Amino acid sequence: MMESKFDRLVEEYQQVIPFQIRFKDESWEMQLLNIFVVWFCPGFLTSYTTVIGSKIYFPSQRFIQEDPNRAIRILAHEVVHLLDAEKSSTPVFMLGYVFPQVLALGVFLFPLIGFWALVFWVFLLPIPSRFRFHYEARAYAIDYITYPYLDRQAYLDRITEHFSGWGYYKMFPYPEEAKDTIMHWVEQTETGADPILTKVMLVYEMESESGA
């Protein structure tokens, strides 16, 4: 059986950084996580790809087979996250990604009612997250560059709408700043100024040019 473009790109990126591909419909961990996020992200299991540690969880094998070109673009996006996590260390990356909502865990230091408990409960609200936005803006620069259609401005608008929506827990409701930041990372990628983004893009382009 001929190896798919997706499989070849996985192998190429694994030469850059080790990782494994997993599928949410086969993972009890993802099923468990879905219980906590489904109320604000109902498509978590079927529409979103998630990186945890060195594993990239796609919704299913069928998700990849139905639209392999979309799948390889998502793969490149997630590899940016893996490389950013490696650069800053995985614990720092994960802490930044879930900040400030992670501060709600401080409630366990106090009785579940009272002033300080209420202070920590506040962090469960969809407070903007500049760290999460930073990581996603970098990864979405790759999405923007690899977008296969001409109307990239409309696509940029959709990305920034996504950032202010529930899928990312309303992480960054400032569309103009979001667009400027994404385009900054696009420029850094295209000029070779950012080694991580440039490396991800070069591997993607080499595999894309190799044919179906």
C-alpha cells in the first residue's frame, strides 16, 4: 500500500522532534478530558486536534482520510506547538497555555467558600490569555501561509473570530491586535527570522513539492 502524504510528513517532522500520532476516538484520556471541556467546546472530540506532551491527538483516522490536505496543515500547526514546548520546556509551555484559568486550582488551598476561595473561582471565567494567544498566533501563521485559497484576508478574519470564540475559551477578543501579531509571525517565517517557524515551513514545503 502506497504511503500517504500525511504519513510521509509525519516521518519528516519526527526527524525534527519525536512525537506520536494518536486518535481521540481511541483514547480514554481524551474521552475523560471531554467531560470537562464539552460545555464550552462541543466539537473537542470531532473537530479539534490537541497536543499533550509528545502526543498529537487527531479526532480520528477517518478525519485524516477525508481531508488529507487539511490534515497535513493541522500537523504543521501542531508541530509548532511541540517545538515551542521543547524550547521553553513542556511544563512552562503547558502552564502558560492554561494560564490564567489554571489559577483556579488555588481554590483547593482554602475552604470552598469564603473571600479567597471566591478570588480563585474567578479565574475559571474566560479571562483573556496572552500566553495561549502567543502560542496559537505563532502556529496559525503556518495555517495562514499554507491556506490553499486566494482570499487570505477572510481567512485571517476567521482565525481572529476563532480566538475570541468559545473554542479557545475566548482567549483573545482583540481582533486587530491578533491580526497584526499573526502577520508578524508570518513575516518572521517567510524571512527566516524565526528558526522554529521557518523549519516547520521548510519541511512542509519539501513534502508538498514531492507530489501526492
